[in-house]
Amino acid sequence: MNIIFWIIVGIIAGWLAEQIMGRSHGLLTNLIVGIVGAVIGGFLANALGFAWGGWIGSTIVATIGAIILLFLLGLVKRRA
């Protein structure tokens, strides 16, 4: 059940980040961006002492991480 939770949160977070950043990706890319964003967001939340749990907290943290990921990828893409 835990893997299903992270897949759903990843898709939602990736989609939200895509909408906020004005990008257009597919479902698989949203999933990947959301899951990597969850790792980034989780690392930052732990480093800053935030402990958000549950569906909503996990989705917020993953979305923030996904936005950071898309922002950094945009910077790298512009330089290349």
C-alpha cells in the first residue's frame, strides 16, 4: 500500500508543479518529477525541522520539491 501512496502523491505533485511552473509533460514525467520532488522536499523539510505527514502534507512537500526540481532543470537547460 505504501508504494501506491507514493505513486499517487508523485503524480499529483508532479502535475501541480507542472501547472505552477507552466510546463507541459506527460503522466510518466509527472510521476518521476513528483517522486524525485518528494525526495528533495522531504530532505529540505527534515533539514528545516518540518514534520508534515498524511496525504496533504506529503503532497505539499512533494510539490515544493518538484517545483524546485523543475526550476533547477530549467536553469540547466538554459545554460546548455
